[in-house]
Amino acid sequence: MSSAAITRPSAEPKWVLPSRGRVGMFSLIAAEAAIFTIFVVAYIFYVGKSLSGPAPKDVLELPIFSTVCLLSSSLTIHLAVRALRNAKVGAFGLWWFVTFALGAIFLVETGREWHHLIFDQGLTVSTNLFGTTYYSLVGLHAFHVTVGLTLIALGLIFALLGKVKPEHGERAEVFSLYWHFVDAVWVVVFTVVYVIGR
Amino acid sequence: MASDSIALNLVDHGARPIGDRLHDWIVTVDHKKLGILYILYGLIFLVIGGIEALIMRIQLIVPHNHFVSPEVFNRMFTMHGTTMIFFVAMPILFGFGTYLIPLMIGTRDMAFPRLNAFSFWLTAFGGLLLYYSFIGGSGLYGAGEAPDVGWFAYAPLTARAFSPGHSTDFWTLGLLVSGFGSIGTAVNFITTILCMRCPGMTLGKMPLLAWLNLIMGGMVILAISPLTAAQTMLSIDRYLGGHFFDAQAGGSAVLWMHFFWIFGHPEVYILVVPAFAFASEIIPVFSRKPIFGYPVMVGATVGIGFISFSVWAHHMFTVGMSSYGNTFFTVTTMAIAVPTGIKIFNWVGTMWGGKLQLKAPMLFCIGFLFQFLIAGLTGIMLGASPFDWQLSNSYFVVAHFHYVIVGGILFTIFAAFYYWFPKMSGRMYSETLAKWHFWLFLIGFHLTFDFMHIPGMLGMPRRIYTYEPGRGWEIWNLIVTIGMFFQIAGVIAFAFNLLWSAFKGAPAGNDPWDAWTLEWSTTSPPQEYDFAKVPVVRSRRPLWDLKHPEDPDWKYDQ
């Protein structure tokens, strides 16, 4: 029996399925969200349970500047993707670079905050439960920012080499989903660590 | 272009040196080869995990036995549990999924073939890491060996003070690495099923195997991730001096239990949902009837998927939760029995009035139906918290979950092996040997796990390496161990049957079972491109439509 015989002769409406990239990325985001949920639960569970200092309210300051940078990078990556969709490769490169710069500023600010906490305040992973949960949760997020920045840098290199074409718009958009997710997670981390937990 | 590749393939076959062919298997991204690699990998670990079980059963055959030391016994039950769940059951089920999903939904490969290969090799290296602990677990400290903390590794056993050396770290790393592999596979399953279906195959016309693997994929994503998070926390505790599970610094050992079981209970359903998928494909074909209640089967499985995330703390009734917690988890545990019961009724409804063909795949599925029912009933017993307070951590629990995993899941895995072996190898297995396998394994299974309930009720705790004579446990332990030898004999018949038939079996043809799903429309084994022409389907049973043009399914349903 040949499988050709299964073929339906009549012309039917076009067979459209969801995009692989989007479904795959949404699945990955669901998995990442579950990982972050567990870390957030652990953070909230241990708020105020440290047996020794320092406490969050003594050492944490609101990272307003870096938060603004990271959240606005969601807008710039959106503009980059839209530019690529409209075949404006130059504008794409510009917005893509701005996204990279904003993400890098966020990472540098996190580094400065950690440096201050470790060397001025003496807070490390092993100091107390606050230290353990704080560095784990913020570090997990910073790790995701680092992964995102690595991929953005890769895109930037391709853009500089002139290899980015309008047909790559779908890929850029799929990646931007990840970046939006990283930003959304920061909203949760910010609320939990700097607002509720402080 | 398609015809070019066909010609190339025909020329390629046969004459190439063995080194080249092995190289093909290592670098392959073909879903069929990766599926077979997954399955073979799982079978190797099945033997290893089986040997560990055998060592434990020999140790427990008589009181005050000195076959192994208590330390070795602890390592054996830890490695047996971890191996069987993560490196036997999951790879074999993923292997069948990887092999069958593209064939059943009429596409030529998974959505992300390279991710597919990456996931397999992660799983493979995870298993190697775990077993490397036998060699490298002592680390620099000269203490510890293979992990001995139990498969759920409760704190504070995993703290550095109680698990010196690196054995626990190999356990953590092995599960982390293979967990990433599982998440990759789940992403691939979901994307393939949603985005790669052949024209005409709407969600309502997918084979149940594809539906159930879609649901399983979603559960893997939501359940394995918490384990990944918890293992990361454990590593932070052990290597960076963190305090997540360190009670002396205010940390909570109970939090680990919650995190582990929020993974651990859905995990049971991650394993059993693909097993349901096998039964849902095999029972209709050997009853010569379409599946009874297709939409209800899908709905019930979705229900199981959701409820399975709200039952985890029934593993923790004896930890000491509030009465509200106990009540909630008792009620949800009772609730999950409802969709499971619906599925059992539907399989029986499929068989009812059918022309049953009692071939090996069907025999194993019937065994599964009865045994899974009993496993579910003891599950309801244990789900009632007052009953659980009495029997938690006894051999009754061990008997219960082996009834689920061996009596339910392993039986359908054997059914799947016999059902799809002709497709994968192109040859028929020996029905006589398969019947020997079935009856030997059935007798062995019931000797072992029926009688294992009794010492549990008589008070025998799990994980003890020996026991005093005169408590009434001796005869039951003897029977349990004897049953194991029947099971081993059955598995030897199985292994010999597969090996022998793969080389000497009669050619199977494309469709030895007169079945109805798309994988049977291709050659056995399928060519690398699966389908010369991508099929178009109009009903849930495309091959029925093809074979019965005068009475096709699409005239009636949907």
C-alpha cells in the first residue's frame, strides 16, 4: 500500500500550523518560569528567618537605574525586531546594539551591588539565609541576562558582518520572547526581593 | 529531489564498514535512530537496576543475612530507585515517543532534530555521571562511594556533614544533566506535535499516543524544572556554603521534601501517561474496535495532568502537616482516581464486544489493566491520611508503587516492545517466546509484589538491610525473592527473543497487525525520510479509510 493513496484529491483550505520557534520558545519559557517559581517560593519562605544579620533592610537599596535600563531594553528589542520585519537592517543594528548596552548596564550594576554587599557589608552566600536566597535568586536572573546578552552579542556580530537579512526577522522575534521573559522575571524578583522582602 | 535521496539511500545500504555505521549512530539526528538509542540505553540500565534489586532481595531472603553490608545495601536501594526512574523508565518512554510521534503524525522528523540528539546525549551523560560515583565517589576525602541517601535524598542526609565525599554530588549532577535533557525532549515533543502534523490531522484526529505525549511533555516541563531548581539549591548548599536545607542556620528540611515531591508525584504520571498511550494504541487494534470515548480519554488525561500537581504532599503525611494540609491532599488524591478510573472504563469499553486477539502486546495490556487497577486501589488506601500514618515507609508502600511502576508501566512497555518491534526491526518476534515471557513475568510479578504488601502490614519498614527472625516476616520475604527469579527468567526470554528475532525473525511487512495509524503505512523499518510523500488524513484512523474505501471513518465521526 502506498502512502500516496491516502492523499485527498480535493483542494482544501490551506493547512496552517503554529510557528515552531514560538511554540518551542514558549515551552522553554514555561520550564524557566517553573524554575524561577521554586526559587521565588524559597525566597519568600525564608524572608525574616535568618538567624543572624545583615537583614535585607540594612543593606539593600532599590536598584532603580538598572531596573529602568533592563525594562526599557524590552522596548528597544521590540523596535529592533520591528525594524528587521520592515527590512530596515540599519535600524535593526542600532536598536539591537542599544538593547545590548542596556542589558550590559544592568549586569554591571548588579556586579557593583554585589561588590558592595560582599566587601562593604560582608554578606555572602554562606552568611545567613538572606544571603543564600538573595544571591541564588538574583544570581539565577543575572545568569539568564548573561545568556541573553551572549546571544544578543552574537546577533550583533552577525549584524556588523552584514549577515542579518530581513528573513531572519522570525528568529529575532523568537529570541525577543526570551528577552521579554527575562525582563518580566525581573519585575517579580524586584517585587519580591526589594519591595516585599525588605 | 526526493527521488534523488531515495536512490542515494539504496546505494548506501549494506556495504559500508562497521566503523562508519557506528559513526552514523553517534552523530545521527534522525528521530528513529535516536529513539532506538534511547531504548537501548534504557535497556542497559534496566539490567543494571535489576542487578541492584537482585542484590537487595538476596540480602533479605532470610533474617540476619550477611550477603552485603548495610552500607552497600543503602547504596543499592538509592541507585536502584534513581536508575529505574531516571535512566530506565524515562529513556525508554522518551525513546518510543521520539521514534513514534513523527511517524504517527505524518512528518519526517522532530521539530528540532539537533536538540533531539543533544537531549539524548545529555541523558546518556547524566547516567554515566551517576555511575561514575562508583569509581570517583570517594573523591579526595576517602569517604562515601555510590550515593546512599535514598532516591528522594531527604535533608539533612545530603548535608556535607552526613554525606562527605562526592557521592551525593554525582547524584545531584547526574539528575541535573539528565533533567536538562528531559526538558529539551519535552520542548521537542510539544513543538513537534503542535507544529508538524500532516495536513488534515487536526488535534481531534491525532492518535491518542500523540495526545498523551503532548500532555506528558507539558508535565515534564512543569515538574522536572522544580527538581532542577531544588538540585541547584542543594549544590549551592554543598559547594557554596548555602543554608537552604540547613536546619542549624534556620533552613528547612521540610522545604526539600516539598520541592522534591512537587517533582516526584507528577513524575509518576509523567511515566504512566505514555504507558496509557501505549495501551490506548494497542488495545483497540487487538480488540478490532476503535478506541471507546476518544474525547473523554483526552479530557481525563488533561485532568490527570492538572490534578497531579496538587497531590504531592500525600508523600508527607507522616512529616506532620496541619489538619487542613492533610485533608486537602487526601481529597486531591481521591480526586485523581476519578479520571484514572474513567480511562480504565474506556479501555474495558474498547475491549467489550470486540474480537480479542490475545497476542503478546494485548496480553501485557490486559495484565496492565488488572494490575494498574489494584495499584490504584492501594493508592487510595495510602492516600487516606490516617491509613498512611500507619503504613507510610513500610513495605506496603514499596509494594504499592512497584505495582504501579512494574505492574502498570513496565507491562505496557513490554506490550509496546512487542507491538512496535516489527516496525522498528522489520522482523516478527517469536510469539511462543513472548508468551513464555508474559506468563513467567506475570507469575514472578505477582509472587513478588502481591506478597510484599503483607510484611508491610505486619510492620516491616522499607530500607532495612536485615531483620530479626520471629516477627512473621520470613516466609513473605522468601516468596518475594523467589518471585524475582521468575521475573528474571521472563526478562531473559524477552531479551533473547528480541536479539534472535532482530536477526532471524520472519520479515514483518509494513503492517503486520492490520492497524490504523500512520506509522504502519511506511516500510518496516522506515526509510530515513519516513514518508516518500507526506500523507493527508481525514479521520483518526487513516489506514482504515485506506483499506475500507467503501466505509471510511470520516463519513461518520468528527
